[in-house]
Amino acid sequence: MTRTRLDRDTVVSAAEAIVDVDGWEYLTMTALADKVGVRVPSLYNHVESIEALLGYVQIRALAELGDDLQRAAMGKAKRQGVEALALALREFAVRHPGRYALAVSAPIDRPAIQAAGASAGAAMRAVLESYSVELLPELAYLCVSTLNGVIALDRSGLFRDSVRGDDVYDEAVAMVVALVERAARTARNPEGK
């Protein structure tokens, strides 16, 4: 039997696979050790703790999501840009459900998460600037939380028997577009004249 040489990247990649299947809440060092074919103590040569490991997975997930968002936004503006970002966000959540859930959870390593989220922020900033709107934290959180809320409810199975998740998501995207367009009108005419 050939033993796989472990390094931090291999350990984190195996953890990502577990997280996407079982959810980040169920990642354990025992499950990870079984997946990579080593004993639990061997993992500590590559990661300090389960929390540190989850931090690495979260950072990589947010960086990958940011790259997806940047590719989606490339060359797009206004409504088309918002729709492209929303589609990329949902596609990432479907492709990597556990990593997406971890990426939008409370930061484990705040400075590293801020750095990893730079691409996502740049993509959103570019689209909002096409409306001549500044990327204010409140606006960004409103947009992301609206879309994430629908993604989370759809994943939970809430929509299963009553509505199509795609239809609800499309309506949420339309709401986000309307929100950004309203912010753009307010920025151009702050006194409502």
C-alpha cells in the first residue's frame, strides 16, 4: 500500500471534501484522519486544531468564491452585473454547499478573511460603481443577505413543496437590483428632488 504524503494543502483539501458532503459543523479530526488514511495525531503535524483547520477551509472558500464573482462580473455593468454576481453566488453555493455555508459564517480568522474576501469585494465594488454607487457596508450586507437568505432557505428544504427555489431566487435578485437602483437614484439626488 502506497502512503500518501501529507502536507497542509492535502489536509485542507480533504477537509473541504468532507465539509461539502457533511457540512462544516460535522468536520472532525477523526473523520479527516479516516479520509486521508492516517491516525489523528498525524494531522497535528499539519494543522494546529480543528478551529484552525476550519479557518483554512473558510479562507480558501471565500477566496475561490471571490474569484468566481470576479470572473462573473468581468465586463458587465449595472443590472447585468448584479445578475451575474447573483448567479455566480448561487452556483458556488450549489457546487460547494458546505464551503459556501462556512464562507458566509462568522470569520474564524478575521484578518485572513478580510484579505481572502478582497476579490469578492472588488467584484461587488465594480458592479456598484457602474451605477455610480459607493460600496457601503450596509448596502453590501443588504444585497448579500437577501440572496444568501434565499439560498439558505432553499437548501433547508423549505421551498420543496410550495414554490420553486429558482423563482424565489429570481425575485430576490430583482429586489437586489431595485435596491441598488434606488441607492443610485438617492446618490444622484440625495434630497429627493
